Amino acid sequence: MPARADLHQGSREQAHRPAGGHRRHRGDRREHQRAPLRAHGARRGHEEGAEGLRRRGEQGDRAAGRRAQEVAHVARRHLVGDDVPPRGESVSGLRAEVEERFRDLRDKICARLEELDGGKFRRTTWERPGGGGGEMSELRGQLFEKGGCNFSKVSGAQYPSAIAGGAQGEGRAPGGGENDTALGIQPPRPEELAGKPFFATGVSLVLHPRNPFVPIVHLNVRYLEVGDTQWFGGGTDLTPFRPVEEDTRHFHRVLEKVCNAHGRELYPRFSRWAKEYFFLAHRQSERGVGGIFFDYLRGESHWPFVRDVGDAFLPAYAPIVERRANTRFTDDDRAQQLHWRGRYVEFNLLYDRGTLFGLRSGGNVEAIFMSLPPLVAW
């Protein structure tokens, strides 16, 4: 945007600059006209600096890469009869905007985590045979023993039948009540999903810190289209092996603030939903200290809320990391941490909707299991 403002400013300056005497020699007049343009270019280059040029170059490269992917996608449909619904068939028109914003969120989160850790994410791309794919970003660092921040965009001709039939928990909202409809929570009926073309995109993150006093954290924001039905879902939660009241209070305070900006009824409902969703029924215990969870938010009106939830992740988690990263810990602390990670593995393999959806829709197995810790004990 600043570059565009500079161009407009330059145009105004040229429009109001005297053109010189009417009797000037034609060559002098051309030289007179070129001089302001050169001066404007010099000023603009000075004002923008190398950083501005670099950013525009990266944006241009990214846009060019996406255009190339779209061209390849269209070519693949015509050459091999790919059954992926074309981008133009989005039921909302939001698809491209959500996809772009989710990529930017992934980039912003990875950049901040690299600052905290000192290491670098290793990014690999993958393609789904039925349509779409994703980018897997993995960090093995000093602070974060293992971290993954994944972007995915998958599509296909038929929504996975196992999910549509209710195996993933579709069609119900735990802890729901009469107020759910007013909040925009409308679980889809099986007949709305079965056999319908689908599109799904999202960002999913899990961090397993090395220091036991830095909590495990999870974030997911997603957007789905199935036939003529569309909805948003997501959530974030904190899993310390030994809860610290200051950290829990801070995490929930940030989430409550972002919810209240869109309606004071949201935080009580979504924090209760998280408490019920992140629950290990076979152990009758919660996974951690909660957070928020939401699903089946139908319609474009919920996009600003979902966008803000993603943006709230770093303010909610980074201060906790900075407070606890240098806390001294014992071998016993480490043993308890590994034991608690076992509960995390159990939840992800038995209950997590993202894991089940990814496996049943033909997602990348390595990206799906990136949420699992590097070491664990039972």
C-alpha cells in the first residue's frame, strides 16, 4: 500500500508542476518533462529503500507461484480428468481470501517462533492425489523440541463417507443449547455432506517445548465447503504438565478479549466447548487447561472472528514462552512431561477431528502426525 500511495503522490506532483514556456525548443521541452520523472524516481527509490523493494519482490514471487499452481491445476483437470472442483465453484467467494490469509498467518507465526527459538523451520510441500495439497513447516530447535505449523488446501469430488456418517462427530455440537442457532452454530446434517464435492483449507499448529515449564500449545483455524454448505471451525488450547495460574489466566484473558470483540456470549460458549472437546473420555480427564473451541459457524459473517482468533495466538502464547523458557527443571520434571505427552498422543489419535479428517480424506500422513511429540512415555 505505501508504494501505491507514492505513485499517486508522484502523479499529483507532476500534474501541478509548471510545464515551462510555450516557446521552448521541442527537445528542451522533452528534457524538461523527463527531468521531474527522474527526480521522482530517485525520491521514490530513496523513500522505499531496499526493504520495500525486497518485500514487493517476495510478494510478486509468491503471487507468480500461485498463478503457476492454478495454471497447472487447470491443465491437470483437462489432461487427466481430475475431479477437483475448480476454484470458481466456491459457494461463497471467500475461498481465495481465506486461503491467502491463512498462508500469511502461517508465515507470521513461524517468523515469531524462529525469533523465540533461534532455529529455522524446514518447509516441504505435498500434493494430495485427489486434489490440493499443502505445506508442512517443521522446527527442531533448542526451545521447541518439535514444532509443526501446517497449511493445507484439499478438495475432492466426494466428502469422505466415514466423516459424513458421523464417525468424526459431525452433526453434533457438544454442550450445545437453544442459543447455538443464534450464535450461528448449525451442525450439518448427514444428507448435506454425503457424496458432495468438498473444499477445505486451514492452518494447524502444535508445539512441544523442551522445557517442561513451557506448555504444549495447539492452534487450528479452518474453512470448509461441502456442496452448498460452508462453515468455519477452529480453536486453541494450552497443555502444561504442571499448570501455572498466571499463565492460564493470561492465555484465557487474551482469548476472552478477542471473543468479546465479536459478542460477549462467544467466550462462555466456546470455552465450555473446549473444556468438553479436549477431554479424554477413557481417562475421564481434561487434556490441559482449556482455551476455546468452535465449529459449524456457517456463513461469511464469521470470517472476521476466525481471522482474529488466528491473530490472537501469538499474544496469547509468546509471553508465556518468554516467562518460562529459562526455568530450571529436574529429571523428574522431564519424566512427568513425557508422561503427560502420552495423554496428548492418546487424544490426537482417538478424538482429534483434524487428525481423523486428514486420514480419511487422503491427507499427507507426515503432516497429520507432525502434531505428535518426538519423545513420549507411558
